[in-house]
Amino acid sequence: MSLSEGPVAPQPRRGRKQVKILLAALLLGVLLDGVAGMVLTWPSQRVLPLPPGVAFPVNAVEFPSASGATVKGWLVPAPGAKGVVILMHGVHANRATMLERVPFLRAAGYTLLLFDFQAHGETVGRHITFGYLESRDATAAVAYARQTFPGQKIAVLGVSMGGAAALLAQPRLPVDALIVESVYPTIEQALEDRLRVRLGPWGKYAAPLLTWQFKPRLGIGMEALCPIREIAQITTPKLILAGETDRNTTVAESRAMIAAAAEPKQSWIVSGAGHVDLHHFARAEYERRVLAFLAQYL
């Protein structure tokens, strides 16, 4: 005679252990996302002495901004200037990263204004806000240029966050031409793209854990960071530049930005370029296109 086994007794300890592991993993994920949010918004400040070997005159300037900061910058005069070009750097960068663009623009007869956004370079600030407070610095820079060079035409050239700040400015920047490079359409897409680069397909699931932090950490909602909405309303002549293989702002997103932009507009998708300095990547063609655009509107 064989004996059949009775029902297996439940194993509550194993179930509780699995729940604890899951909760610990979730808690770790939230903590890591919190750290990531802190790192992304932490000020990127440093002292900026003028690099050696600069072959053009540079004057230190500063001006107040509604962001709450006193903005620090450099002014590069051009003999017989026929206009002013304001250079606006990207996130976690500073005005020194825009110096390579100065020689060809100055040689073409443009005075250059380079400055550090709030929480960048030598301009103080509590948090990086990806274009929100920085848009107030953009407004302050244009006002400074208007006051310093009355009657001259003004263009803005903004890279990544610098371009977003120019598009987000309220009221609209009173400039004659606008060049934007590698600008994200919405902050949600920007975060998801960057997390995909670092985490693969899991990035889209981690993105909401970052976006929910904006309101408590920065005091702004997602709707405040939507350049694609603003570019549709800006009638200033625009040149929109993007990298064909950019993974931080995909070419599909850049094409959507171009399609949404109000006329007049021009665009250039730079073949083979990622989320890089497009001037450094394709110097000759970049300079030709930018100067042709500026000559048309300045």
C-alpha cells in the first residue's frame, strides 16, 4: 500500500522575503532616481579665467537678471560692428565652451556677448532648471545688448539648453534672428532620451521618477519646459540645427521641432553628428550656413 502525500503547507516566510526584496529594490530605485535628480539640477559652477592664446580683445561684463542672479559674461567687440550675436551655452557648460565660435563671427563683423546662465560658470544659482530660469538670463542678455549697442541688430545663437532658454523666454526675445541647436521638444522627451542612452529600454520606466521631482525640487511643472510649443509662436527668423545621429534629442524630435516652427525658418540636419558641438563637428559648412543666415537678417 502506498501513502499519498498530503497538501503542502504554505510557506509564508518565503512570500514575505520576496515582498521585502521587491520593496527594497523599489526603494533603491527611488533613492537612485533622487540622487540622479539632484545631480542633474546641481549647480555647475567654476571660476573662468580667460584661456591662454585668445587673440581678440575680451571685456568682462555683468548684468542683473530676473532669475535672481547677477550674470557674468564676456564682451568681444568687433571693429565697425554691423550687429551683435549673443552666444548661449548648453546645460552643465559655461561661456568658455562658446569661444570657438567667436573668431569667425567677429571676422564677419559681429560683436559677441558670451555669458554664464544662472547656476553655471561664474553666475550663481541654486538649481539648474533646463531653460526655465535660464530664459530670464537670456532676456537680461538681450536687454544688456540693446542698451549697450542701441540701434544695432541682434541675433541669438543658443546650444541645447541655451536654445531652449531663448525659445522659452517670456515675453519673446526682441531679436532680429535666432539660431538654435539640438534643442529638446519637451522636458519629458529630453529625460526619457537621456535615460534610454544610459539604461536602454528601461529608461522610459525610470523617466517618470525624475519628472515627478520637478515640482518639489524646482517649483516648476513639466508644462513650463515645452520649446516645441513656443517655437510655433515665434515669428523671428530662425535657423534650426540638429545632429542626424543625436540620441539625446533624436532626429525625429528635431524634425518635429522644424515642422512645428513658425515661418520664416531654415534648417540643417548635420549628417553623422550626435549630441555634439556642431560647429566643431562640421566647421566649414557650419560657418558658411550661419554667416549666410546672419547676413540675410542682420
